[in-house]
Amino acid sequence: MADKPRDLQERTAQFALRVRALVRSLPRTIANIEDAKQLVRSSGSVAANCIEANEALGDKDCLMRFRICRKEAKESHLWLRLIDVGAVALLAEEKTALSQEAQELKLILTAIIKKLE
């Protein structure tokens, strides 16, 4: 995705949407079904907690929400690593791009957390 949104809420929402699109195309194996469920949850949690952080009740709440975002981005990265896309090149490319996005989100969130601490 060459033109990434500058707004973090939008970027995390786009990440969750792209994960869902990938999951719909995965081969239906027992491992993929279970790993995909976790991936959908963690990617959605990144976006949801980003919204929560921006609507935080105070500084401590904001910091905690961003920490949860980072944790869920790390988790998403793991689930992306575990899913099997089979021999489909387009799915492999999207999996790689989403793994990179999860890593970038983790780095952005780490910078935000350090600034808030």
C-alpha cells in the first residue's frame, strides 16, 4: 500500500480491513481457521484501542490504550507469520505487506508511548 493514511485511526482501521480481506481468501485448513480467528481479533483490537486512546479519560488511560495497541500489533504480526497462504503469489505478497504494516504500526506506537511516558 504505497499511499498510507497519515491519520493513525484510519491507518489501523485500513489494516484491520485488509486483514479481513486476506482471511477471506485463505485456504481452509484447521490451522488457518484457528489462526485467522486470532488474527482478525488482534487486528481489530489495534484499531479499536487506537480509537479508545484518542478518547481516553486521562493520560494514564491514553498510555494504557496505546500499549494495548502495540501489544495487539505484535500479536497480529505473529498470526500473520503463522497463517499459510498456500502457493498463491498474490496472497503471499499481501501477507508480507500486512506483516510489514504490523511492524510499522508497532514502531509508530512505540514512539507514541515513549513520548507519553
